[in-house]
Amino acid sequence: MTRQLVCKKVTAISYETIQLPSGVLPCLTPMSEVAGGMSIQIGARYLEKENEGRGKLLGGVPGVRPADVVVVGGGIVGSNAAKIALGMGAHVTVIDINAERLRYIEDVMKGGVTTLISNYRNIAEAVKGADLVIGAVLLPGAKAPRLVTREMVETMQKGSVIVDVSIDQGGCIETARPTKQSSPIYNVNGVLHYCVTNMPGAVPRTSTFALSNATFPYAMKIVNMGFKKAFKIDTALALGLNTCEECVTCKPVAEAHGMSYVPFDL
């Protein structure tokens, strides 16, 4: 896709690289919120026995232990997944490399989740005991790092479920590969994998309104000013530019595909 955009001299602005000075990705946030919430709905469904899952109710019942949900990545996807899982009564663990982000999650969720710093040992131990693992790692514009290895997946109980929301950026789980809504699930060593790309597409009404709300102000700037002037005035929008005039103008995208990077101002 990137090579075709370059070949046809398309000025391409990417939702997932428009970035505010605070680091927030305003046009990706609504889709991340949708995907985070969906990941728990989907995971709960595939934990049911008729779907070859472990036959566990996510929240358990009095006297019966709830399911263990592990969320790898504490960003918008991860925090929304944790919120929904916690609301359904699951035992939730969130793993992230950023201690400040973990403090924030503990604070807003009133200490209802377990938080762990991301390292090999913590991920391996958490994944081993998980009924549901959510892959929620994002590096803006770049490939997601493979944090959950094949060996970790092999330690999981049969009938456990993995939902890799990061699959749009290559996936953060080594055994993940892209699937479609028409055939969303595959099995690796008895562990069910749901790796549908563009998960928000399954709820188009919610997704369209949410995305339009975030996109419209930027679209109007481009319409009223032209993209070059809009980029000079709005640095967040300028960071969204991925290709222009046969050049890749987003460094992580260029690096991911082994292509040359040219800054927009050049």
C-alpha cells in the first residue's frame, strides 16, 4: 500500500500518526476505544464451550473464580479493555513499560486491576495463567514489538483465548496472523486466536460516528487552507503526513518497509 501511494504521488495522511504534543493520537483514539471494548466482548464469547473455549464465564459467580484477563499494553486500547473486563467481574492484569501509565490506570480504576512492568518474566508468568490475553501494544506508525512469544503461548491452557488488537500493526503476539470477519478464529496448540484486522468495522455505526467526530475538524482545516498551510499551522496534523510527491514522509513507516525517509519540509 505504501509503495502504491508513493508511485501514484498520493498525499496520504494517516489517522494513526496525527499526534498532539502530549503524545495523544486524536484520530486513532476513538477506534482504539472501540477495539478495546470489543476485545473483551469477543474474548468472553470465545471462552464459551460451544466455541471451543475453556467454558468459563468472564466474571465467574459467587464461590467460583472469575476468568483471568491479561492486557499487554496500557494505552487507549488496553485501558478500555481493562475497564470493560473489570466491569464484567474478571480478574484483570495490565502490563506496560511505562510506570506512570500504570499509576494512572490504577488510580482511575480504584486499584481494581493488577499492574506489572513489562519485561519477559512478568509477561511469561501472566500469560501462563491467563484465560484471555489481549494484545494492545502500539508504536505510532511502526510495527508492533512481538512481546508474547510462541513459547509463552504454548504454556497457556487449552481453550484459552488471544485477541491481538495490535494485528493492524503486525501484532504483538508471535503466533498472531491477520484474519477476517468471515473466518476470524484459528487454533494454535489448543489456544484460540482472534486476529481480525480493523475490528471496529464490525460495529460500523458506532465507529463511523466516533471517527467522524475526531476527523471533521482536521478535514475542515485542509479544505479551508490547503494541506500545506494546514500543516504549517497544525503540527499534529503535519505528523499525520505519510507520503507526498513520491516520498515517504513518516520515518517509522519508511523504516518498517525499508524505504527512504524524506521530511515534509524538504
